[in-house]
Amino acid sequence: MSDSKPTAPRRPAARKTPVTVSTGHPRSTPDRVADAIGKGILNRRFVVGQRLVETDLMRDLGVGRSTVREALRILAASGVVELTPHRGAVIRSLTREDATSLLGVLEVLSGLAARLAAQRIHLGDNARRFEAAAHKLVRAETPEALDHVLDARANYYKVMFDIAASPELDRVLPQARAHLFRAQFH
């Protein structure tokens, strides 16, 4: 006879907005949640200094508390959020030194992505996709179109990295920090 107490079956969390990322390689759910938060930063849903409330993230992303906490630890390890015991997670601000270091890394990785994309530009509709992204980027007529320019620039790099189609490059790209930099610059 066992001394363990019977436990009630756990109900799966309701999924309002399933977390999906198409990277070509399997990713853990906490990684996908971290990616979703990073995209929320890019889309200006989350801003520098904002507290990330676990229950809100659980509800919005349709995942459990342990998944959200692991995703926040991933983002803390990459320098996107600050975790404070008993206070939670806050979107951090990049210092000038952080931004300079990040831009140096992104410069090298973007050069590699451009080379890989150039090698694959003739495949499928890659040339058309790249031309469309470049056209949107150079189309800004006025300085007041800053939102348009920042969004077009983010899309241009996304298309270039998509065409490059390198899982290893995707793995080392500090994407969440790049999203934070873009949002902070905005």
C-alpha cells in the first residue's frame, strides 16, 4: 500500500492564442513563448519598463505558469527582461554599451544572412519577396514616416533572413534583443 495521496487530474490550459513559430526546427514551448514576447516587443505591445504579468501572459498565450516562468528566464538570460524576486519581470532598457555591442553582432550576422540569401535568391519567389521588402524600405517620403521606416526595415531583415534559410543562423541571432533595440529606438 502506498503512502502517496491521490491527486486530482490536471486540466489542460485553455488556448486562446496558440504559440507558434515556424523556424524549421523543433522548439520547446518556453522558447516559443519567449519568441512571442519578443515579437510583442517588436510590435510595441510591450514597452521598455513594462512589467510582464505572468497571469496575463498565461491567458494570452494559452500556456501554464511554469512555461511562462521558463520563458521569462530565457529572456532574462538574453538580457531582454530583468527578473526581481517577488516583483516579477520587467522589460529592460538597453544601455549605450549594450546597443553598441548588439549592433556589432547584428552587423556580422546580417552580412552572413545577405550572402546566404544571395545564393538562394533565384529559388521560388525569393527575388520577388526581396524586391518587395526593399521597395517598402526606400519608399518613406518624409521624416514623419518613422513608424513606416522602422517597420519596413524590420520586414526587410526578416525577409533576408527567411531567404537565407539557415537554422544555425536563426539559432545564434539575438532576435529578442534586436526587437528590444528596435522598440527602444522607436
